[in-house]
Amino acid sequence: MDTQIEQLNLSSITKFALAYAGITTVSELKEYNYISLANVLPRNCSLNPIMKELNTYGYIFPPENEIPISSIPMSKRLYNILDRNNILYISQLTHYAREEIMQFRNLGSTTLIELDALCQKYHVKINSLFLLNYIFISLGTISTTSMTLTTKPYMTSIVYVIRTTSLP
């Protein structure tokens, strides 16, 4: 019989976060690594204490060859922004579009410049939805309607209308 998460000696916050993700047994938990688990846990919880607790008891282990944000020199503001958005490793930024990152709370133009410099230093590529849509439209492979991406008031708003094309 598989051990239930509720029976483990874990904090109530960790148990709640795992229950939220639909993880009820230890065998289900062993299917995850830090990054995949970070993607299913609630956005409003702090991941570092949860991951440390699960690591301490041997239920989940950090990925190899990943650079944790805690080991990268950066401003406290940028660290808090990344932590608040459940980003534990710099490589996780590749899962976000640039427009999504620009919507992170408290991410202003100065912090965005700092983040861009870190991404360049660690060879992390962040793609833009605008650029990707432009490429697909140029190739005639997608059919879309109008799309509006708004950023913070001091940043440029991106508004574009795409003609509808038929897919092959």
C-alpha cells in the first residue's frame, strides 16, 4: 500500500500545496522533479520552503546542471519577482513568453533590463509572442483574429491585427 501525503510528517502548507496539485501519495510525488512540480503547485505559495522540506525528507531532488536563482547575484527586487512567480531555476524563464514576464508584478523597466542581462549571461532565450506570431503569419501557417498585448503604462503597447488565412 502506498503512503498517503496526509500521513507524512510535512508542514500543513506543503500538504495543502500538494493536495492542490492533486498529489495524494508518495508514488505520485516521485514522478516529479523540482521544475515539473513547480509548474503544478499553486502560484501564490512560496516554493523554496516546500522544495527544501520535500528534499530534506528525500521525496524530491533538485535537477542536475540547473542554476538556481538563489545562487545568481541579482537585486533583491528581481529575486523576489522570480520567487513570487515560482521560478526556482533561471532556465524556467524559457517557458514564459516575454509578454508574460513583462506582466510580473513589480517588474519595471530597470528590473527588466537586469533580467535581460542575466538571461544573456546564462544563455537563456526568452521568446516573444509577437515575434512568433509574425513568423507563423509570414509562413501562412496560422489563422488568427486580432490580438492586443498591453504592457505596463511606461512600456510600449503592442497592438496588431492579423488577417485571417485559411490553413492548408
